[in-house]
Amino acid sequence: MIKKICIIYSHHKLGDLIWQLPYIKAISKHHEKPVDLIVREKTQAKEILKDIGHLREINYNDFRKGIFYWIDVLKLKKIISDNRYTHVYILDKINKPAIAAKFSNVKNIIGPGIKRQKKWLTTNIVLQDKDWELSYSEQSQKLLSLHGIKINDIYPNIEISSERLSELKKNTPYSGKKIAFGIDSFEEYKIWYEENFIELAEKLHDQGLFDYIYLICGKNKQHFAKKIINQSNKDYFIDCSDLKLLDIMGVLKDSEFFVGNNSGPLNLSAALNVRSFGLFSNTPISQLKFSKVIPLTPINYIDNQFIKDREEMKNLTVEKVYNDILQNLKL
């Protein structure tokens, strides 16, 4: 029987999906064939991952709770059955994909097996329940190691064809040197203050490091961009809140470097091989050992803690961020 491989990942954040890219690639290489992917539509994976050669097809499915739980299981079952997958890999601990694969009579259902998921898998090679304390990356690394799947590169990488990149850059008509600021986050407590971005821009501009700055944020967070533009009274800021995520990829590739909050655009920028500086004050940087993100932290920063208070971001001063950026740019 010809092998057909599917990988399922249920988290809705783009950044979380990006973190899984090395393990998706490793599974593909292990089986020596392109794989299919099932993720949430919110990730916009069909556009963002379009040029990745080891991905054959991407399907969207919801991963909801309550009364929609079994509706989504049936939708998953249809995708799996229609494609006649021989192997289904699940890169998180939820039951729904495993149940759908079981109902579809998939012969090889592989997942972390943490807690109740293990009863739906076709293998006894699973993680321990205590492994839920590991990061998502570490869970996937351990899962693949247990199944003899070699990971050659732990860093996420998003391929983008030269043709598509040229098309995307047509939407960035500004001449001169550009950099990008990622000014929002899904969780507001991770957001550096607008006044800090304004002051940092002035310092970087004095060094001649840019002609324009792309302000990257979601449409629902446009007020952050508006505040920066209005309070700064500078004409070098470009509001990108109306752009689609695909166009943001072009903006990032058009930038000399990126500075931003702990969010999806930061992980996207690093995966696109743009030099990416992350602003961290109240969230862990330990996970960045599997990323090309360069963390910028306060002087007395303590790792491995979540403090869900935006006030904590004030501990990361403009002067510290500015000096660390200049130092890294010299390397």
C-alpha cells in the first residue's frame, strides 16, 4: 500500500504552528514523501506555507468544544477517510483527531498520548502524562525521538518562492531602508508601550538605520498604530493594520530587521530569516532555544515566568532595547 501521511495540529495561533514546522519537515523526510496538514483556518496556513515543498495539501478544520465537538470530529473523519491516509500524526494532546482517525480505520495513529488520548492511538509508544509540562516544541521533539524520527534542523523556516516574493513586494512601494515594528499581541500584557516604540524609532533614526518603519498589527489593534503615528508626529511610520497576513510576509521580507512583541509576527519574521528582535519582560525566553529570535530583556530579567500584567513591560527600557539592537547589528 502506498503511504499517505497526514499531520494534525489544533492550536489557533500562527506562532504555535510555526514552532511545529521543523517536526512536520522531519516526519516528511522520515517517510520520504510530502505530507498533508490539517490545521485551523485562523492560521492562514494555505497562503503562508504555500511554497514549502514537503507539504502536499493543507486542509482546514475547526477544533471546537461543547455541542460542536462531534461535528468537528465528523468533519475530520471525512477529510481523513476521503484521503485514505495510512499514517496520522497528531502534534498535540487533544483527543478529537485521534478519535476521527480511529473511526476512519487508520492503521497508524501516532500522538503524544498524554492522558486520555492514548486509548485512541494505535501505538503504545507515547509520552508520559507529566510531559504536558514541557513546551510544545519539546513535546514534539520527544515524540519524534521515541518513534525514531530524526530532526535535522530545530529552527522553523518558511520558504517563499522568488516569484511570489516579487509579487508581494509590489505592495511595498516605499523607497529607501525599511524596518518593521510588531506593535501588538494576542495577549495585551505582552505589548510594549506605544511611547517606547516612538522613542526607540527616534534613536534608530538618528543612527540612520531606516527611512521608514512598518507598523505591524491586526486590524482590531489598529489603535496602537494610530496612537504611535499621531503622538510621534513623524512621517516615517507606515500603518500596516489593513494588510492581509500574506502581504505582511512581503513587508517583513522588505525589512532590514524586525523589533516586536512576543507574538505571531515575531515568529513569522524569524522563520522568514529576517533578523528578529523580541521584546520580553514578563514571559519566558527559554523556548527561544528552538528559534532564531534574538530576545531583548530587562537587566534583572527572570526567565520561565508569566506575569500577566502589562505594567511589567515597563521594566524593559528603551535605552536597553536600543543598545542591545545596536550591539547585535554589529555582530
